[in-house]
Amino acid sequence: MTQRTRIRRNTALVGASAVLLGLAVPVTATASAPPGRDTLAWTACESAAADPRQQCATIRVPMDHADPDGPHIDMAVSRIPSEKPAARRGTLLLIPGGPGGSSLDDPSKKGQKLPQEVRDAYDLVGFAPRGLAPSTAVDCGLEHGDLATSRLRPWPAPDGSVDENLDTARRMADACARNGGELIRHLSTANEARDIDRVRAALGERRLSAWGVSYGTYVGAVYSQLFPHRTDRIVLDSNDDPDPARVSRAWLAGHEQGVEDTFPHFAAWASAPGNPDRVARRAADVRPLFLRLAARLDREPIPWPGANPEELNGNVLRQTMLDSLYSPGRYPALARLMRAAQRGTVPPAPAAPPEPVLQNVAAVGAGTLCNDVAWPRTGAAFEKDVAASRAKYPLTAGMPRNAMLCAAWPYPPREAPVRITDRGPSNVLLVQNERDVATPLAGALKLRQALGRRAVMVTVDATGHDSYLANGNACGDRTVSRFLATGERPDTDTYCR
């Protein structure tokens, strides 16, 4: 099967979000394009998910931005033009989460949820970040078992040991070094930000507006730091901790607090009278029930044919819990798995994306997370952190402090992480749900602090990952829409009850 054919067919699950990979037609463009002139040759997209109005193209960007005359790679972009050219302000770039997410079809999907005045004001532009098909793609060639989410985001053994995790990290990192090619060494957030500026220039825009979600908030913050004079109106939604000493390690660690913030909301739902998926009579009983059930599955896993891994063990239950807390709409999946496990049964195995897509997404995620910052290399460092985490946060059982494949990554970072500061225009609006399992409020407040006078933050009394036009509320949505359409922000940080 050719890569072109495979791209048309594949749909990938990335962390908490489904990413449909579109197809673009190559054409060359460079960042030296004169401002005000779009140099891209747009054509119809070949993605089945694309709105007929969506157009696609490909630009060429340096593999190594420090060597602009060296090898170049393809980067797929898409757009739906402003619906009212007379009202057009510029381009709104939709920055995906991940790393490993694509926004290539977002102009046709989430972009169409934007209010009319925003769709009138902007061309909506998406892209597939470097390494992610249909941009020039990378692949680690991981073993099938290592593509399980509970391996990619690994959980300690039931007794807290990380020895097996370290062995897995070495095996996976070796596969990425063997199969990832030169490109995997050049995956990083800073390089994605530089790619974005190439997109800006190819579009002929002097400045970009952007809506970044989840990991996309860190990309947007880094872009605003590296290219402050190129930014217009920046919305950062569901915000990552920008700690320059830890970067992705801080994001993983944030799941501890994110679960603690969110699990009580699930417990109230899972104990509500009349709920067909009710697991307990009182909210206070749900947490101990979950912990007992996970411990029992640690001791006595239930075979689960067709799943990866092919058993329901304690860590698979914990991983399902983590995934399900991303949105209240996912709560039934966890409740039903808990009810089945109590009976000693399992539901049908969850559908999995095609393996080539998982390989691509896993490689992009690994390369970006591991190249952004150096991780500890010794088991002792992880053992200490995991033990402390297990004691304080039993629901997550040490996973957020554990050794993922970055612990054995063979390449040192090529540059220090970008430090987010308050230097630059005051044109950033942060929107953040109060209860967010993946990017908890505690981490978002650190990004707010780092941006200082550049930003205003809207905290939303809502539960779930992704706030604006998703799991937030009407007050938060109105505030963000007004900013995008008119530039009006709250004068100070605001709480949307």
C-alpha cells in the first residue's frame, strides 16, 4: 500500500482526541515570501472528512532550521477562506494538541463551531506538524505491544517497581533510533513554532492569530515567545505548565492533580440515582470501589481477546479511568468497564486505529517529548518519584512520575527549552476549565504567571479537557468569541461560573 493510499484510509486516536489525516498536494513555498502575497497553490483536499470548501497545499520547510540550505521536508496545510472577505482580518491558525495531533481537517470540523463573525474575520488554517502524515512522516517501528497506551504512557508494576518500564523504554528508544531516520532528531516544539512562521510567510500574512489547544497551548506560547511581533490575537485553551526545567515531564506529572480535581465529578455522576451505569449508591463509595477493583485486577487479570494488551489488569483499568475523565461524555466507558470487571467479565475490545497510524503518531510524540528536554537516566530517580506519587495520589499509582521511553532516549536536546516570559505584546487570552484531567488548573496558572502582563486568563467552572466550544460553558465561550471577533479582552483575570 502506498503512503498516499494509507493516508486516505487512516484515522488515529491521539491521547484523548481523534485525528483524521487528510491529504495535501505538494507545492513549494518559503518564509521569504513577500508579506501580503499568498504563494501557495491551493487545490481540493483528498480527505473524506473535509468540507468541500476546504483547500489543501504543502510547503517545504528546513529539516534543521539552523541549516536552512540543508534537506527540506514537506508540511501539509489546509484552509477554509473567510466567509465574508470584506470583513476579513487575517488568518486564524488552529494549533493541534498532542504532540502527535493534526489540525489538517479542523477548518472543516471544530472551525465550523466558531460563531459567524469569527468565520467572517479569518481564513481558518490547519496543518499536520512535522513528522505527521501527510507531512513528511516518521515511524519508530515499535512492537505491537508497545503501542498500547498503557505502555506509551507507562504504569509501574503493582508493587511500584519501574524495572520493567526501564527495559521497555530502552527497547522503544532503540527502535526509534534505528527506524526514525534523521527527521526524528529534529522533532521539537521550537521547530514546530519555526515551521508555523514559515506557514505565516507562505500565506503572505504579517501577523497570525491562533487558537491552540492542550499541547497546542505550549506551541502557541513558544511561537509567541520566538516571534512576538508576528502575533495578533492568541487564544490558549487547556493550558500546559511551561516549566522550562521539566517541560513534558511536568505535563505528565500534572495528571496526578488533574485526576484528583476531576474524579469527584465522575463519582457524583457514577452514584446518581437513575443512572443506568451507576456503580455505587454514594459518591463517597466510588473512589474506594475503584481502588479495590484495580488492586484485584493487579492480582487477577481478566483475559480480554482483541485488546492491547489482551487482558484487563489494574493498569488497563487505571488507563481507562484517565482516558474517560477527559470528558463527561466518556464517563459511561469507565463505569461499564468497572461493572463488567466486578462480574469477572469484559466488554467487547475497544476499536483501535490502524497500526501504521499509531506508529506514526507514537513516533511524533516520542521525538517531540524526548527532544524538548533531557529526562533522568537512572532508575533511582524514577523510583523515588514514583514512590512519593503512589503514596500521595493512589488513583494514578505513580504513572505521572514514571519512566517513559524518554528515559532511554539516545539523543541529547539540540537546544534548551524556550522560557516563556512576559516580553511581547499583550494579546493572549487563556481559557481554562477548573477541572481538567490532562492540563489541570494548577499548571495553567503557571503559564498565566509566566506570561505576566501579556495575558488575561478566563477560568471556567466546568469539567473536561478542551474548554472553548467543547467542555466549557457559555460564559467562557462568549468571552473567547468576543476576543477573536473584536479584540476585546476582560480587563483582569475572570471566573466564569
